[in-house]
Amino acid sequence: MPSVHGMTFACVFESLERMNPCSSRGACPIRLLAARTSILALLLLVPSCIGQEPASAPATPVPSVNTTLPVNWIYGAYLPKDAPIVPLTGKERFKLYLRQTYTTSGIYVKTGLFAIHDQAEETQPDWGDGISGFAKRAGSRQAGNIIQNSLTALGNAAAGLEPRYDRCRCEGAWPRIRHAVVRNFITYGGGDNKAIRPQIMSYAAAFGAGVTVGSWEPNTPSALTKGYQSVVTQAWVGVVVDALAEFAPDIKRMLRKNKADDP
């Protein structure tokens, strides 16, 4: 793996500053900080994650995980901690795409939350406020989410990449947090080759969806700007979602224990 020098960080940050369109009501410093944080996490944490030897798979795997294809409404598709990473077939990939994009509530919750934020911030003022404005913002968000999911699924299938989050087979809070952060930037190859691959398809899909949405939204500075903003959003939202996927079982157990302890 090539070494990372200080000049690499400087070049990346200078490129971000040239790309960053500082014109949207003070949002630029936040976006630039998010992009820098994501790049630092990738460059600093990937080597340590790759160097970590995962625990061996359990003697009794879960054979039904590829047929059930679990999808959580908050953090999406995942592999249980004790399940082996078995490559998906084309049919299984299509089933997973349908579940993530249309038949589970997660994508609609995501659309609703971002649309509420857009309504509160009065993004795209030409759409107005009230029910009509909210419907346009929600429709634009939903279309963008469907486009992004579709491009991600197609790209992962073409490249044979694993689309599900696999929980860390390690112990301790820090290794698990590191795994959750890094897994937003890397994935695994399909077939017998489990080599680590960059998570290119998720970010390419985010860029493509952003450019497409920017083509119909009024007053968009440029389609490329919208694509860049979508990539930054994918970076920080992906880290949060992966962290939820990693620690969800622990949170659930804690809530159940607290409920059981209540008189």
C-alpha cells in the first residue's frame, strides 16, 4: 500500500477548496470540514483496519442469511456477526435492491427526514412553503434516493462487490468504531476473492444522483456542485449508518435489560 505523505493531504484539501462553491448561506465550512474528516478517516484508518486479522468464522455458519437478506429500516442491509460472507447471486442482489429501495420503510424515513430539513431551511425557495413545497422537496429527495440506490446496486453487481455491512468480528469499542468508519470507504470483492476494494460505487452513485437531481432543481449553482455535495453527504451519513449497524445489537440488549429491570 503506498505511503501517505503530508503533501498528499495538502493536495487533497487544496482540491476540495477549489471545488467548494462557498455560496450557500455559510454551509461551505461545514461541508468542507465533513469532506476533510472523511478523507482523514480513510487515509489514517484503512491501513490499521487492513492490518487487523479478523476472528475466524464460527464452526456453525448461518446458511439462511443469503436467502433471508436482512434489511434493517434504519441502517439497511447487513450481515450478522457470526455469518460468513457468501457472495450474492444475481437474483439475491435484485431481491436486496427491491427491499432496500421499495419494500422496507428505511428509504421513506430517510426521504422524510431530509425533506423536513429542506423545508425548515427553505431550500429551493422557488418551490414555496406549505404542503406544495414540502411535496416537491420530498419528491425530489425520494427520486434522488431511488436513483442512488439503483446506481449503487448496478455498480456493485457489475464489479462483484459486497453491498451489505458486515459487523466487526472483533472485541472492544475502538476496533468496532474503526471498523464502522472504514467500512464506509471499503468493501470486499465477490466470488472466491475476498480482497479489499474501495467503496467506489456508493460514491459514484451519490455523485450521479446529485447531478441528476441538480438538473431539475431550480437555482442550483451547477450540476457538478450538487454532485459534490451529495458525495460529502454520503460520507458522513454512511459513517453514522455503519456505526448504528455495528452497535445496534448492543443498544437493543441494553434497552431490553433496562426494561426488564424496571419494577
